[in-house]
Amino acid sequence: YFKIKNDVEVSVILKLIQRCTELLKAPLLNLDIIEGILIFLEKSIHLCDARKKEILDAFDALDEVDDDKEAEMQEDYNYVNEICRKVMEISGTLLKLYRDKVENYIVTKIAQSYFKLMNKQGSTPDELCISLCLFADILEYSSPQMFVQCNNEFLKYFVNLAENSQNLDVVQTAIFGLGVIAKRMDRQSFSQLKTGVLNICSNILQNPNAKSEERALLTDNAIGALGKIALFQYQLNDKLSQDTPRRFINYF
């Protein structure tokens, strides 16, 4: 297995692992290699947690703070965030290719650090987006049993941030996650959320600047979520189910 020395070395190794998984795009690795990658991902995310604390503690201990020191701290912090992003992306690829072999490890050993970011006061928009992306990958590619186990916990994050975040990147990631949930959640359970999620989509799509370049991805994800609700959450004798496909078509 890999031995971790510092965040720079971790970043280099993660890039190599990511390149390998992207080139494969098929479940060809044996179990020992998968296990080694998972252990390395877990150690990498723990190193990120420790490194972020170290950076913030060092910054708080400064007697004087100038623009250069603040910029240096932010650069170091962003570098560690990119490692978190690589761990998230590789985890998503492994879930797609080796679901049954990796999902429990990713949820119990790796996702826990991203849970902490979601619940930590002062998490950056980038940290929230990375965490939401991992949660969306888990919900999209996990087994039906794991989806049911994780959905209620993840759902509250997606709904809360889609409704309340002021950051467009966070909102567009959250609305993507709601679309994933609409695709996989049973109709009876989703019926309790349908009105709220449709209202979130409508508010995004009715924004006067919905077609602007700045909001383009957010608008696309809201249309995508609307389409998934129309396709996967249709119920007979339900006015919302009858109206949603027309609303979806009208946005094209």
C-alpha cells in the first residue's frame, strides 16, 4: 500500500490513481488493488482534515495579518481542498465500477469527513460543493439498500442548500442531487417532497436572469430535476404529475 508523507505527495498519487480509473472505465481491477486504493483515499482525506486544522491554527496564531499572509493561507487551504475534490471524484468512479465492493467502505470510512464539512460552521462554498457531489454520487450509483440507508440523511442537505444558499455553485449542485433523488426514490415517499422540490425548481427557472451565462448550469440542473420528477415520479390522478411534464417541455 501507499505510504503518505505530505499533502504534495498525496496530490501527485491521487492524480495518477484518477488517471488510471478514468482510462479503465470498466471493472477490471482485482480486489486487492481496489482495497489498496480505498485505504489510500481514506488516509488522504484524514490528512486533509489534519492539514486544514494546521493551516487555520497557524493563521489564528499570527500576531499580525496582512494581505500577503491571508493570501498564502487561502492558497494552502485551496490546495488541500483540491485533494478533497480528487478523493471525491475517485470515490465516485469506484462506485460506478465496483459498487458492491466499495460502497460500504466509502460511506462509512470516507464520506464521514464530508459529513463534518456539511455540519461545520463556516465551511466554504467549495467544501459544500465537493461534499454534495460525493453524496450525489453515493445516491446515484449505490445499491438500492444503500440508497435507502443514506437518502434521508443526505436529503436534508440538498433541500436546505437548494433553498437557502446564496452561492450559485452550491445551489446548482444541490438541485442536481435532488434530481438524483427524484430518479431513485419511491413515489410514495417522494410525494411528500414533490411540491417543495418543484417550487425550488420553479423559483430557479423563473429568475429573470435564468438564461444568463452565470446561471446557465443552475438552470440546466433545475430543468434536469424537473424532467426526472416528470418521468420517475408520475402518479395517476395527481394534478402535479399531469402538470409537470408540460412545465418541463415548456422550458425547452
